Amino acid sequence: MASFLTRLGIRLRAAGDRGAIRKSRRYPPASVTRFRPSPKPAGNPVLGTELASGRFLLSGREVLIPDNSIWNLKFASSPRFDLLHGFGWLDDFASEGSIRSRSLALDWTLEWIERFGQGDHVWSWTPAMTGQRIVRWLNHFDFLTATMDPEEIDGFESSLTRQIWFLNRRARSSPDGLPALEALTGLIYGIAAIDLRPTLAVRASGWVTSWISRNMGPDGGLRSRNPQQLSQALIFMSWAADAIRACGLEPSQLHLDAMHRAAGAVRKLRLGNGALARFHGGDAGSTALIDHTIAELGHDPADDKTSSMGFTRMTNGAAVLVMDTGTWPESVHGEAAFSSTLAFEFTSGRSPLLINAGPAILDDADSEEFARSPAAHNTLWIAEGLYPLDAPPIRPDPPRTVTAKTGFNHHGSALQAHHDGYAGRFGVVHSRRVELTENGFAFRGEDRLHPDMPVSRSGRRSGARPKGEPGITVLIGFCVHPDVTVRVDSDDSVVHLVLPNGETWEFGISSGALALLPATVMELDRNELVSTTRIVVSSRIQHPESLVRWSFVCVDRGRSLI
């Protein structure tokens, strides 16, 4: 029934989009006279160079662009259309900035207007995709139009006008969440650019305020708990505020407060190198664009807290650790959730040491399934069978309870957390304690499985032994950043990790077996697959409580922490 209603909703939205596209053709073209925002540092020059040489990097795969036109690329999955018809590649071209990039950006934009500008392909005119496209066309207006002749500029502005009037009818039809905000921002950008009626700007500003009240939490977070999506929401709210001011209005107080709350939350989710922690399908984000947006907002001391959006941040010296200490997002179904509870990422200075796998690295079901599994995160999981390293990880149930408590001891900072996602099947609770020394040169952890203590009818908790048999194995994984050099002692007892900044760290364990396994992650600065190493500690469950202690210690500071 649910799938039928979902398909019906998609068809009804598409029918509404087709009707709005037809009506948008009635409006005469308008010139971009008032609002030409300054270019934003949103692109990746490396990807721009690849595009200019005829290569499109998609989920780590290099795809050759047929006949020198990006519109000849064919994708089987509709989410990939966003990468093209949302004009994200235009950010990369503008960031690279060469004559070749400018020429291709112009050619591909004019070709899009010719092939898709009439709206005959409704899938390239979804409100969210249209909002992204309008924002990028206007952010890079001068980059695109500098070498256009008058006839081409007329065609460009005519297409832009149609898309703005389309959004005026359909911006609110997007599914709630980030797509709706992208559509609304594109609408306000367009209203400001072609100087439409003030009443339209007032209404659109009210729609953004309404979106914020539905989607932003009091801590500045989103229900998806995706750090990258939160940073994108912050950026689009900031751009919408700029366009509202260009219309001669002021953003609502709720809008302004939400931006500061979101900025505070994003700060808590950034590591020492400026990248976002990779959780719940999010990637590292655009460091330069996040820096630019937060700098424009300024710093609010009220945002100085240790946790936001269900994540807890520890920082001592130049070390930063971000751990997922929240329940699974309510906005996604259980099978689509990421099993990252109590997982963390760690950087020393600007050098990452441990990262999660991040979003699916390939566009296929197996990659999607692995990306959501606990084995793709720096956390504990359970496996069955004689060869647990080869067995698929058992996903926990959605935790009913996740707790986290931070404090201080004579070593430095401490974080104690637990979740009960394994209680239903195995009768155990996973507890994790992490201590970060005051100087940031060592962090030690303790992972424990202990019996769940269900509440009886009388309100008392009764002890329960684990349901696990001796064939059950506990595994704890740590994915090393690709830039870290890894070697292990001859007796396989200590792992040596050399960071790019010259620091040498050692990893050791108190019990269990140590293994180094190959892993693959998406390289953060360039959209390609990179091989790395995953440290895995395995231990059999033999008694009601299983405990593994581990540590990462900096034994050589190398050249610099920075």
C-alpha cells in the first residue's frame, strides 16, 4: 500500500510539474537587472580540470563524455540526473576558471536550453533541480555570459524567466527536507534577479520561514542527522537571506536564528582539517564554502556546546574526535538507516587518522548495503560463523536508547556512551568509553558488551544473560585514512601509523586477535576510489560480559601537528 501511494505521489507531482511548465511559457523574458550575487567558492578545480579534458568522475568511476557534450551521458538511476541538470559541474568549471572551462560551460548551458529548456523532459525540471540550476546560473552569471552574444543572452534570460515562473507555482511541491529548501532558494534568487512583484518575495520569504520551522531542530540540526545535508541547508538558508535582502526585505527572525543555530551545529561536526564527519550518508562537504558561509555569519558564543544533532565532539590539544551518540534518524526507514551508533572519526591537527566509509562508493545495491552496515564505520559489530571476518556483519536493530555523558579525569576528557541495538537479538548492550588525553597525543577506548537489563512490571531491572553462543564473534573496526602509512610488527601485536604531518601513532589492544584488511573509500578532495586499510579486532563471546580495550598513542610528533 505504501509503495502504491509513493508511486501515485510521484505521478501526481510529475503531472503538476508538466502543467506548470506549460504555463511558464506564457511569460515574456525578463532581464537580470538587480541581483547578481558574487561567485561562491563552491567548486572543485580538480574536477573542473577533469571535465575540461573530457572525463566525468561519477562515484569513483571515470566516465568519458561522449562527443564532447555532457548531455550525451546516460544514467540508469534518476538521482544521477541531479549531478547534470542541477548544474553542479558549473561550480567546478568556475572554480577551475580556464578559457577552456568557460567555453565548455557556455556551450553546455546553451545546449541545455536548446535540448531541455522547453520542459519536454519533465525529469530535468523537478522543483529542487530547477532551484539548484537557477542558483548556479545566477551565482556564475558573469562567468557564463561574458562571451555570449546578444541573441544568446536573450535566450539565456528567456529560459531563466520560464524556470522562475515554474518555481513560483511548484516550489512548495518538493518533498520536505533539503529538496524543498533548494527549490525555495532558487525561487527567491529568481524573484530578486528579474525584479518581480514585491508580494511574491514576501510570500516566498514566508515559505522559507515555514520550512525552517518544520525541518530545523532547536539545536540547529536536521532530522536526517546527515552532517553534509546540514551544511548544505545552512548554505542555502544563507543564500536565501541574501536574495531576500536584495528584494528590499529582511529575513524573519526565525530565519536568522536558524542560520546561527545551524552554523553552531556544523562547527561541532567538523574535524581538524575542516571536513565534516562522514555519517548517515554524508560526505566531507565543501570546506571552502562552509568556511565562507560561517565567516559571514560570525561566531555566536551561545553555540559553544559539546553536542549537536546527536553527535558528541571531543577536542584536546590539536586532536578532534566526533562520535555518533544519537538514535537513528526518524526521517528514514530502518533498512535505509546507517548503523553508525557509537562510531567516530579522528584527526590530529589537520591530518585525518580514522574515517568512516561515508556514502556508498559505487552505484549498486551491494555498495549501498555495505555503506549502511556497522562494518563501514569505526564501531563494534557482531558476526556469526567459523570465519567472522568473511561473514556479513549483523546490523543492530534501531536503538531504543542511546546515552552519552562527557566528563574529565586526571588524563583529560572522557566520553561514556551506550546503545541497546543488539538487545533484541542477543540480549546485550554495547557500551563504549573513550578517553582523550589533555595534550591530544593519545586516546584510549574500551568496548564492552554486557547483559541487557529489561524493566519488569514492578519497575525493577532484572539481569539477563547474553543470548550469544560461543560461535558469536565481536568485531571492532577502525578505517585508516588513505594518506596514512600502515605497517604492523612481526608478531602482529602493534600497528604503526605514520600521518602525512610526520607523526607516528601506535595502535594496540588488550585482548583478541588483530587483522589488517583492505578497504576502499571515496577520496575526500577528488571524487575517486582510493584503497586503504581497515584495522579489525575480533574476540569471541565466551561469558556474560565481553570487554576489549584498545589505544592509539602518538609516539613521535614528527614535523608538526599542523
